[in-house]
Amino acid sequence: MRACKILARAVIALLLAPAAALAQPTIQLNSGEIRGAEKGTVDEFLGIPYAQAPVGALRWHDPLPANAWQGVRDATKAPPACYQGPPGKFGPITSEFLIQGPVSEDCLYLNVWRPRAADGKLPVFVYIHGGGFGSGSGTIPIYEGGGLASQGAVVVTINYRLGVFGFLAHPDLTKESGRHSSGNYGLLDMIEALKWVRANIAKFGGDPGSVTIAGQSAGAAAVNDLIMSPLAKGLFQRAVAQSGSAMGIHMPSLAEAEATGVAFAGKVGAKTLAELRAIPADALQQAANVPPPTPGAKPVRPTIVFAPNLDAVIVTGDPEDPTAPVASTVPLMTGFNADEGTLFGNSALTAADFAALVRERYGQSADRLLAVYPHATDAEARASYKLLAQDRYMAGLVLWAQTRTATSGQTVYTYLYDHPYPATGDGQDFGAFHTAEVPYVMGALDKGGRIFTDRDRAVSRTLQAHWLAFIKKGDPTLPDDPWPRVAIGAPMVMGLGDTTGPRQGVSSAARFEAFRDYVASGGRLSLF
């Protein structure tokens, strides 16, 4: 009788339970069971550990696989972001582009979105966040993966160690390492996450043999680093680098990175690794902080102190060198936005400023460039600054892609995106700025209170269609939308956004030739 009463109570409790609680999807992973949440037509799983917490003796150590757990782990709450400085709004970068919660050294988690009807053969899209290798997380609002997943893919976003925690190199760390390397811990985190995907993603309905890695800005630079890494070979089949191929940024050698690490250890007064590892995280972060750019100031190149290094072990070739041997010759889709340079503003630029900036950056090639970019007035100078910036990074991208294709055989698809992101609440319009395309690709509009229109949604659908075509078959071409192939000669790219279809990547032949000759003379076409 007592057993019958207990059973009856259990049945009543089950009948009275909220529908949402009954509908929570569960998955048995290699390390334990997780419970996620239904979000519309997709299932969402947040905060899944893919590696052990890199704390204590594991600070500045290769990531180790996650420990197993007992019971059902809640996967409905966003994990903490990896340790970094406080987020700060500037220019077009408002709340939807910034981390939302706490930071912690215990941060090696990933997030998964899957269509409810996943059949085990869906392509997998692993997204690596940007942030200059010093900020960001996989759960920033614009990275929410449900919108793209609902179109027929399993979407994964990841956290990886940042700044001094992810990229500090030091001779003693190199000696301690079994790889005889140090400073590329953030990249090793990404590789560990990809190993987790290979081992577990089929349980979410994804195909572990059809993985596309993707990222924007620093995330795109990381994609190119992983392409050059023998440790990542075989873990992905396609790659997307949004605002991150041919950035023209010097990648330090291991020795250079070690010298930076020695100087940093001296700055914080640490004589041994034990002393370094004993320093509280907030004190390390404070010592490593770089002041953010001043809104409205003259454009300056960002300073990145801690970033991946060319150690010849994890990264065996400079991704900026299109002739370097490629570890993974997978199809690559890569491009830039039309207004990348507006991120740091140019409203205070004068004609004299423009001429001085061109002469400082381009040296003996300056006169040739000044002759083809009008700057008689301040208004002309500001317009030319914006156009020259666009032409600079697109010329660099085209030249890099042409050489990479010719020397390695890697298939490269290039694009220029020009649809403006909605203006800020105070009416400032930054156009198609650095990072502006991400929410359109992810289908994560309406996250920051700006006004999105039917046109924005149409652009998002088109971008998603191209991205899905690429992650399914390694070619972003749509039936009625041909994508030009990279070839030596004219700088043809794909236009996305408002100017669609094949287009010139650089605004005129004379300007492209000027940049081409500048590169031939040893110049670097850096993004910033």
C-alpha cells in the first residue's frame, strides 16, 4: 500500500511538472550527462567543459581533457568568460558585442546549438570569438548560435585562454614543456575543443567528419594559425576567416615572445614560475592591461602584447606569408568589411593629418598613393582615409589569396561585405565596421536595442545561405549567385551585403597597382 502511494505521488508530480522542465533535452557525453534547454526550433547547451580548469599548477600548461562527472550536469547557464579586463563600450561596440557576465580562470567551456531534428549527419560550425586575443567569450550575444543552427547545422562556440593567461611565453615555461614551446596556450585550447568536437559532436546530431572552423578578427587570425598547425590537422575540413586573413600583423618568434614574457615577469616581481603562478589573476590582468583606444582620436594601430607566436611546433609557418607550407589545405572563405577602419574613428582627421599618416606608413610609396587619393580638403581627406583603408586591406587580401592559391593549391574564396549595421541609439552610423557582419551570419539580430529592418533580415538570410553552402560542401556559391575564383590578375572578389555579386576588391586599377608595388618592395599592408 505504501509503495502504491509513493508511486501515485510520483505520477501526480510528473503530471503537474512544468512542460519546459519535461522538455529539457539531455545528452550522454563521454564525460557525463548534460541537460540543456529548448529554444524555439533548436536545443541549446551552454557551459560544457571541454578541458580541466587551467588554474594553479595548470596555469600556462597544455589543456588537459575535462574530468568526468556524476549525475546530470546543468547546461542552461552561460559559463564565465576567460579572465580579461572589464568590457568597455566605444564607437560602434555596444553591449551586444561585449561579455555579459563574470570572468574566471576556470573558463574552458563551450556551447552547442542543434536543430531539434538533427539526424547525425549535419555539418558542424565551430566559431572562435574575436577580441584581439585579450577579450571576448563564446557567449557574447552576437555569437548566439541558434539562428544559424535552425537553418541546418550544429553550431559550437568556445572560450579559450586570453591575454597573459593564454599567450605568455617564457624560457622557463619552454623548458618545462614537453613540446619545448610556450605561449600558445590559447591555440592549444582551441585544438582541445576540436578534439572534444570530434569525440562528442555526433551525440548532438553533427558529423565529426564535416567540421568548419570559423572566426572573426583575432578569431580569424586563430583560424589561419590552426591552418598552419600540424597539431590541428584532420580536426576540421573547411575554414572561414572573417576580417583576419592577410592582416599584415607581425607574428613574433618564440624567442621574441619569451623576451616579452621575461620583461613581464620582471614587471610583476616574479623570479620563478612558482611565483608567477602564485600571483592572483586580477593582479596579473592589471599588469597586462593595455589602455583602450580613445573615441574620436586620430587613428592608431592597436597594441597587442600577448598573442600567438611562431614557435615552429604548434604554429609551423607564418600565416601572413602566403608561400609558407600549409598544414591543412582545406577550402578557405575569407574577406573584410567595407568600413573596417571606422572602428577607431577618423572624424578629427584633417588634410594635413592624412598626408602625414600616408607618409609615415608608406615611406617612398607615399607620393604615389597621395596622387591617387584626393585630399585637398579635410572632407576629401576623411573620404580618402576611409577608401584607402578599405583598399589597403582588400589589396593585401587579394595578393595574399592569389599567392596562397598558386603556391599551396589551397582553394580560397574572397569577399567584401558592405551592408551597414544600424546606427547607435544616439544616431552615430559606423557603416559596415569591424565585426558588423557577425550577427548577420549567426542570425543574432535584435540583440542591442538598435532598429533592424526587413532589409537587415534579408541580408542575414543571404549571408547564412552562403555560409551554409560553404560549411556543407566547401564552396559558398549559390545556384543563382556565382562566386569568382581567386586568380592572378584583376582583384576580383565576391560582393556581399548591399553590393552583391562579383566586384573589384580595390576601387581602381591604379590604386591596386600602387599597393601591389608597395608590397613587392617589402611593405606590409596591415589592417590597422
